[in-house]
Amino acid sequence: MDQDLNLQEQLENTNVTQVEEIIEGSSLNYQLISKQKQRKWGGALAFNNKGNLLAAASKHDVKIWEFNNGYVTNPQFLKGKSLVKIIKFGIQSNFLVAGGSDETMLVWELQKNTWKFCTQLVGHKGRVSAIIISKKDDSIISSSEDGTIKIWVAQGQNNGWICQETLKSMTGEIYSIVENSTSDILASCSENKTITFWRQQRAIINNEVQWKKFQNIRNEDYGTKICFIDHDKLTWQPTSDGQLYVFQMNPRNLLFELKNKIILGQGNYDFHYFESIYSNISRLLIVRHKYRMYFLKMDETQEFKIQQIIPFSTNWNFAALSSDEEYFITWDFQNQEFQVRQKNDLIHV
């Protein structure tokens, strides 16, 4: 069964009324300010770093809108080759990478206000499952259902990208990868219930930077959603028990250990196409379990507390947060529309 095209086996709908819940004592509230129909299948959303562009999957294509004061206008259409599931903007420069339900990634650049196709990255032997763009825009890290992670490096102006290194997890299909805030640790989660950690280091012989596996954490269930918090904390969600697991690095042995579990909701399988979001500005974490999106903030004791819950009528929903945390946008299969929310900090006296 093609899990991207046959939605009947995966898509769950409920009669949940979309009444948002603000937790008592919360200092955070994202309020709905606009809605806009987007009827084609959407599997990914992304803001650029400036927050003035929004990219969204539109079946096999990518649409890029201008984003201003909560509204999207003037779309440009980028032609893809397969069902788009991942979209990432460059951090410092104007380029975009999209991955789909095949084994490749497509790269576009913004040239004179028009997006131009640049190149296709070919190397994986399974569908691309996650993409990371480095903070300096000089490397792309991709994971795949073939069980590998590939490091692609830029070859200078207009010279494209080459695969510099391939990491083999030996743990089955990789569902997601993330990097920490200092970009020296990677973590991946896979179908065989394992979280794998990789550390960047220099080779003794040639002084080249390489990634070395240093830890595996075996769990009772497999998980598909994973997120780094700063450089030494990691969140992971199993598919079935409705909890958020928080791991922290032990400073003595530099290995990650389970620190806490946060109950989100009921168990049951949770469809995995949702990328957890973390922003260091207000230490805000956004995760999803089943039909609900949870907003959590880290307090002075380094513990996460739920601040707001947004329910949907389907588990097929996606989201993006602007880099300044001002806007939060969602798309869901049931409503088939963008919902834009604006941050409203609550002050308690």
C-alpha cells in the first residue's frame, strides 16, 4: 500500500469542535486572525527566516506566497515530480529544498523575484523522510527510508551540491532527523524503536569533519517525532502511548538519559507527518498527538508546562511557526484551509 496516496487507511476524522483551550496560568495564547482556503493536498508548511514568505506542499508541487500581517498573497508555483512531504528554506540565502515520495530532493533559488529550479539531489534508495539545512546554508542533511543519512555540501556559487558522507543507521527505516543548537550532534528515530545519536568530530589522519555514532537508545515502541531543545535536551514521541519523552545529556558521560514524561492525551496510533517545532526565543515547544497541537514552554526549573491546546477534526494536519514566534499557521485535511494565529502574550497580575 502506498501510504502517501491511499488516505483511507491513515486519515482519521472526528466530530471534535475546534474550541481552543488556554491552560490556567498560561502566559501564552495564539489567537486565530485569518482563514484562507487551500484545497489541494498539503503535506508540509514552511516560513522563510524573514517571515515574509510561506511555502506549502500542493500535491506534487510547491506554492510560495508572500506573507504579510497574517495573509498570504501572490502565489508562485514550483513544479515538483512526486508528492511533496518536506519543505525547507535556506537560513541566510534565498533557496528552498523539497523532498517527496520518491528518492530525490529538488532545489530552487530566488532570482530577481522569481523562483528558478537549480538541481536535483539523487542518492537515496528509498523515500526521503526528513531534511535539515545548516545554519550557514553550506550543507543539507537528509534521511531516508533506506536507513541512511546523507550529508550534502555546497560546491561554491552555482556549482551545486555533492554527497560528502553517508551514515548508515543499521536500524531500519529512518523517520526523522534533527540537529542540536550547536550543530555538532544529530539524532534520528527509526522503525525498529531506536533513537540514534551521532557526534561531529575531526579525523586524526586528514583533519576532515566526520559524523560518528555514539549512542543508541532502545524503546518499547517506535516513534516518528523528535526535536532537539538547545544543545543537550531531546524530545521524542512514541506512536501509541500519548506521552512526550524528554531526554537530557548527562554531563559526566555525555550520554542522553530519560529525564521526564509528559502526558499529552490518549494512546492509539498517531500518524507521523508532523514536525515538532522548538523556538529558543521564549523556549516554546509545539508538538502534536492525534487531533491536538500542544504548546509548551520551559519554566525556570527546566520543566515543560502545557500552555495552550488547539484541537482539530483530523489527524492529518501540519504547521509552521515564524522565526520571531509572531505567527503560527496550520493546514488540515478536514477544513482544507490555512488558519493563521497571532501570538498574544498574557500578563497575569
